[in-house]
Amino acid sequence: MDLSELRAFLSVISDGSFSRAAARLGRTQPAISQAIRRLETDLGQRLFDRSSNPGTLTEAGKVLRDYAERVVALADEAYRSVRELEQLQRGRLLIGSNDAGIPTLLPLLQKFHKLCPNILVDIRRVHARHIPVEVMHGNLDFGLMTFHPRDRRLREVALADDEMVVVVSPRHRFAKQAEVTFTEWAQEPIIFHNDPSPARDRAMRLAEERNAPLNVRVAIPTLDGIKLAVEMGMGVSLLPQRYVRSELRRKQLVAVPMPELRLPRAVRLVYRHGRRLSHSARAFLDIAITCAHHERGDGKAQTPAHGSPLAARTSARRRATTGRAASQPRRHRATRREKAGYGGS
């Protein structure tokens, strides 16, 4: 028996007649009849009770129907999987993120484009509180956020650790201090994002508890705008450390510890559990998991799942580069202050 015969068999059952099955499959009725006869000859059993209504199964036909449905479904799944391999050469990934997630996302995209150079990665600017709903509805393949998703149908990969830090201009008096108190910071002209956030809410609650009103002077809709305003000396702010790393290295900004308002957090990649991922989405997820282990120091990086696009291509590249020597310079040990991103290093 072959797949075309099993499809013809199932079509006769579902359509209730040989002629309707032939029309749906784009074949002639004699061709469908011959396919059924070949099945019956191979099995040595009648599959349809021809003394009653067309499509009525014998006991042997009922047994075959169960197996035929499984075989055809498995064949269809195999066909879809092979066709989806083409999506590694063309296709699109939709990722939602706010401004703060971009510095963590870009290194992943750099690695992903080496693996899948022809995939369009469309990054949508989405407020963090909207990301879980957009991912659940299938409007996004992935989303970046810094809090645990409440919906249990969502899964997360903790990509990197981050922390909200006080940032000031190198010319500001705080830049020379080892740390700053909350009261000192609250009295300075403060530049905040004009969207609510957990960090802003925490600062406002602490201000009420300490009876130290925040001196908010400017509200800006983008983190880039806030960075520029602080660099110009217009005030101080509270920003994600990863978002100001470049400015700290170039000494355009200085991060100052404020022990009373430490806000550590993790940048998380979220996706819907149970939803069938495309090959390109699966490859991106494999890269994210591997990079997360390296970034967070969780030990040996996780090996991509056997059979995944990343595993297949990684294996091929390893074979192609066998025998090439590779060396990696030793890194200096960073001080605690450098690891925290303070002091502009």
C-alpha cells in the first residue's frame, strides 16, 4: 500500500462516496475504485460493505482507518517540517521590545544572522506590559521584558542580569562621590521617562516613606532622550545599566551607587509554550538559550536540541572548521565596581 491509496481510502470514508472522493482529490472515479481494490488485494480483506450505503466500513476497514489516519497525519507533518526548512532561507521573525531591551537583543541577532542571513527580523516597539498579551495572541514570536510573565502558558529564558543605576554627567558633583543617598538624589533635578514603570513607582514610594519629594523637572518619552539630557547636564536619572554601558565606557556618563534604591532585574525572552515554532524561531530560541548560559555564567552552555536547525548547522560548521586552531585572549578580572558598571569603566 502507498500514501495515495490510503488518502483515497480516507476520502471515500469522509465523503461517503467514490465519486465525491474522486472530485475532491482531482482524480477519476475508476482510479479511486482501483486504489481501493489494490488495498483490499494487499490486505486480503474487504474494506467496504458494498451491500449497504457507500462508505460503510467492514471490521477490517475500521481497523485500517485508525492506522491510515495516523500514517497520513505523520506524512503530512514530515512534509511540513521539510518545507519549513526553507524558512531558514526566507521568512520573518517578529520580536517585541521596549528601548531598554535592545542592547541585550542585538548580540543575539548578530549571531542569528550568521546562521540565517536571509531572515527578516522585525523588532516592534512594544510597551513591556503589553508584550505578554501580544505573544499569547500570536502577534509576536518573542518578547523581551524584565518581569516574570503571569500567564502560565508563557515560558521565559533569562538572558542577562541588569540593574537600574543612578546616572549623572561627568561634570556633576555626584560623579566624584563613592555613593549617593536617596535624599541627595531626590533633591537634584530628575529626568524620568513619562511612561509608568516599576522603577519609577519604587522611587516614588520610597520618596513618600522618606518624606523626600522627588524633584522631577523633565519627562521624556525615550531612553535615548533621557541619556542625552543627563549628558547635557540637565539633571540626573535612573536608567538600566545595560542601556548605558557604551556611555559609561566612553565616560560620557557616570553611574553612582545608591544603596537605598537597588533594583536588580533580569532581561527575559518570553514565548508561548505549546505553540509550534517555525524553524527560524526555533533556531533563534536555541541561540538565546546558549547565549543566556554564557552570559549568566550558569556553567556549560546548553546544547541545541538534536534535530533543531541550529544543531544541524552548528554540526556542519564544526566539520568544516576541523583542524583550525583557535585561541582566546585571557580577560582581566574586573573589580566589583567595574562589574556593577560604576565609574564609567
